[in-house]
Amino acid sequence: MIVEFSKAVALLLALCFVQSVIGLRWQNDELLGKTLSGILFGVICVIGMMAPIEVTPGVIFDARSVVVSMSGLFGGPITGGIAAVIAAGYRLWLGGGGTAVGVWVVVSCLLFGLAYRYCHLRGWLKVGLFQLLAFGLAIHAFEAYFLFRFLPDDVVQRVLENVSLPLVLTFTPATALLGMLLHSIELQVTTGKALVDSEQRFKDIAESASDWFWEMDRDLRFKYVSHRFHELFGYEDKQVIGKTREGLGGASDKDEGWREHLEDLQERRPFREFEYSIVRTDGQTRHLLINGQPVFGLDNSFLGYRGTGTDITERKLAEEKLTKARDELEQRVEERTAELKAAQSKLLRQERLAALGQLTGTVAHELRNPLGTIDASTEAIARQIRDTDVDLATPLDRIQRNVRRCDIIITELLDFARARGVEPESTQLDSWLTAVLNETRIPQGAVVHCNLGAGDTVLSFDRDRFRRAVLNLMENASEAITSKYADARGGEIQVATCIEGGRAKIEITDNGTGISDDALPEIFEPLFSTKTFGVGLGLPTVRQIMEAHSGDVEIVSNAQNHTTKAMLWLPLRNPGSISESE
Amino acid sequence: MMHPLSILIVDDDPDLAASLADLLALDGHEVHVEFAGEAGISSAVQHDYDLMLVDVVLPDINGFDCVAEIRKVKPDAPIVLMTGFSANHLNQEAADHRDVEIMKKPIDLGALSRRLKAI
């Protein structure tokens, strides 16, 4: 009896082996797999029935209850159905007194198996050793009940004596054993399938991603790079595999990024966003960004690294562009700010000067009448005492001289006050300048050299205002000469004109005292004067006049060489001149 | 002593007008003073002055308009305008345009004296 049961168990093990092969081989063709499984289960039942325990002729016991119930539980309706049809068919073909019960056993076991499967899929029942034991017991108890109920009494008696105990004792654990085996096969197949899926998924991602994947061995040499890397950089597998990253990327010890990276590798640390560059096979330099994770074996031994890589060249270029644009913008903002500040301070200065000019203009004008009164009254006194013996000649002379001085100051103030607002007229520069120089009082003994080279250039300027500018410079030159040469002998003033860089230039050079380096930066400041007599508006007035003409004035001086050169610049066509010259 | 002339001074500054008048009187001239434009014009029209000194800036009408009004009646009236501003080209042009002399304040007394002698 034991030998027969062992045969049955061996059969079950064979079933398990073939079932696992089917599960793995036809995992993707579910219907074919299930059909084949069904046939397998069916065939096993048939083999079992070929060598049964025969109680009486026509009443056989075999493992069909176990196999069919398990085919229902693990194979589902298709597998179970096919197995049941084969088993029942064979049993019918065998015939005998137990045929009806035998077929019924097949059907009921299938229903039991399917019911368990249903409960398992719904999560109501687990598949475990105890559950399977209980299941086996239930089936075979139910089967036994049927035997008693439907077999003839003498057969029941024999069954009870010879079969019932071994049936329950062996088929119940056999059910559990087969169940456990099939369950583990099912798990294996599912896990294997998941593994294959996962591998495929990884492969698909690796090949379709815009980034690439790489793996390094324990010597930090590439052992795998995904196809994307080759696409991006043109290298073939044999040019990469077995190489180190620093070998490919041209690492340099001086590069701090590389140093840190190599240190990370040495310490087997994970690293993120390490940037480096490689030269593509077409010679172009590309920037790469990589992340990596060390890989360790079960025994904690270091196996290498793996990670991802991204081509960040475009991003890098865009960043560089952006940085450059930002720098340029900043520079431009700075420049504009400086320009604006300069313009603002110029405006402030002009506003201040305008206010100052208005005030001084009014005051100066109002002073003229009292001054005239003093002058006339002094003259009246002088006339009246002329023929008497009262001697007031010196004090009266002093009064009159100082009236003249006041008048000069007032003239200077008024000139400064109305320096803005010019009324340009087209004027031939050289001939006009010659006329102005002829009117100019030059210290006796001094010489004026003229070198007028502007030819018949016609400029547009306010003759009256420009005359004032030239006269102020000539007066300064004369004073510089008289304060150096007692009788002005040896003093020279050179006046030159020329056209230079789109502008006309008038140069007035003297060999007088020169201007000290300390004083030079201040000479255009209003109310700055080195003279004992003067308000300090001469040069500021010149500058105002030149600015009003969109021109410029520049003074260079060398106190050691005793030369001062004043230059007036006028644009060949200033904005106010166009309509008039045309 | 030059020959006495009859002179009109029109200036709204009484001190200046008076001091000029005093000075000219010392030379024996007969000087009449007015302090406003309209008064100056009517005086100029009524009398035959050898010279009229008229300030450009007057409280009622300006010196140039005075000249125009006077010239309507006496086209050849000898008028000298006095201006407190520097003799800039605007004043100068206006004066040239109206054929009138211009002197800048404070009046150069030597120049004035020469001008009177020329009459």
C-alpha cells in the first residue's frame, strides 16, 4: 500500500516539475499555457487511474481528487476544466460500479478547487500549509461521505477496512504537499516573470532615455554604457569598456571638481551632479553631468559603481550666454547710470549757475544806476573845485578808478548771467577772428602771432557771445604776460585756428606765468580766481558759451615752462546752425 | 566853456538823472529832466532839444518806443539811448535799426562830453 502511495507522490512531483516548465516557457501565452497545464493535470490523473488501489473490481482509489482540486486551485477554470474532462472521461471509459461516484468525485474536487481559488483571489483565504491541510481534509472527508452514501454496503465495509484511513492520512497531506509545491512554483513563475519584465523595462528606459546609464567594475573601469552614450559622443563600446572615466574625460589634478570626484570614488561614496567634459569623436567638446551610486555585494564587498549621465552642453552654453548677457547688461546699466549721473550733475550745475546768473544779472544791473550817479556826482565835484585851491584830485581820482573797477565786475557778472541762449549766425571763422583780434587791447611790448588755418570755413555761432569767449581768453593771456614780464616785453601770444576731427579749433597760447597744478582743476569753477582783482567768472563764462554752442573749452598749462594753451572747440555744424547755414 | 545846449534827460532813477543834470549844468547847458517815457515824449515834442538822453528801461514805455513816438513828430530828433545792460548785439541791432545812438551805463562822461562838443 505504502509503495503505491509513494508512486502517487512521485507522480505528483513529476507533475510539479513539468508544470513549472510550462509556467516559465509559456508565461506570455496564457491560453496555451493553461491548456497545456490542463492536459498535464488530466494526463497525471489518467496515469494515476492506470495503477489504482482497487478495492473491488470497478471501485478504484487514486490521487485524482488531489490533482483535480489542485488544477482548479492553481490553474483556474480552463486548466481545471480540461484536467477534469480528461480525468472524468477516462474514468467513464474504465467503467465499473464506482463510475458514477468516480466522476462525481472529479467534478466535486474541481468545484472545491475553484471555490478555494475564488476565495484566495478575493483575499478571503490564504494559500498556506494549514489552509491546504484543512482543504485536503475537507475534500477527502466530503469524498468519504459520498462513498458511504452511494457505494453498496459491502464495498463500504471494505473501503472502511482497507482504504479510508490511508486515504485520509495520505491524500490530505498529499494535497497540502502538492498545493505547497504548486504554490511555490506559481510564486517562482510570477517572480521570474516580474524579473524579466523589470529587466526589459530597465533596458527600454536605458535605450530610450535622453540620459545614459553606465556601470563600472571594482577597478572603476566601465563595464557597461547604454546606447545613448554612443549616440551622443560617437564612441564605440570597445573605446569605452575597460576605460576609466578620468581616462575618457581628461582629468586634471588641478581641477578641484575632479579632485573631489576621485576622492568620492576612493571613499566609495555616492556622488551627485559631477560635471566634466569630454571631446566627442568629431572634436567638439561636450559637457557632461553624472550621478553615481556605489554597488556592494552581499558580503559588503565593493563591486563598482553605476549611475546616469546627462549631456548638459546646450544648457551650459545657454548659461554662459545668459551670464554674458547679464554681465553686459550690468555693464551697460553701470555705464548708463554713470552717464545719467554725469548728466544730472551737469544739469544741477547748470541750474545752479542759471540761478546764480539770474541773481547776479539783476543785482549787477541795479548797481549800474547808483554807480553812474557816483560817477557823475564825483565829476561834478571835480569840476567845481577845479579852479579853487581845494586839492581833492587824488581821492576823487580814486573814486572814479574804483567806479570803473565796479563797472568791469558788473560787466563780467552780466556776461556770465546771459551766457546761455545763443543766436548763431553763419560766420567765416578766420576773417571774423582777425577782426576781433584787431579790436583787442594787447599789453604794450607783447607780440601776437597769428596762424589761422581754418581757411574759408564758415561756422555757425553767436558772434557777440563767441567774441566774449575769445576776449576773455585773450585778457587772461595778456594778464599772464604782464604779471610775468614787467613791461610785457618778451611776452608772446599765439593765435591759431584749424579744422580737426570734424571740429574747428581756436588755440590761444601764451608764454606768461602758467597755471599751477593746484589751480588747474579749479579754473572752470565759478567764483574761483587767482587774480587779486576779478570775480572769477571769466573761464566759467567761456565754458558756458562753448557749451551753449555744443562746443568745448580745454586749457592745458605748464607752470614750469610758463606756457598756457587754451583751446576752443566748435562743431563744424552745431544743431542750431543747420537751418541758418543752408 | 562850450556853447550852451538844451538837453533832455529821461530816466526813472532820480539820483542818476539829477547828477547827470548837475554835471551838464556845470558846463552851462540847460537841462530838463523827465522820469517817465510819456512825459519825456511830450517834452521832446514840445521843445527843441539839442540832445535827448533816454533810458531804455522806463516804468511806462521803453526807450525804443519813446524814440519811435518822438520820431513820428520829429524825424531827425537827436536821441541817445542809455542802457544798463552791456551793449549786446540785440540792443545794438535795435538801435541801428532805428538809427539811434546807444551808450552804456554808467555813462562814460568823457565820451558824453565829446559827443556834446560835436553838436
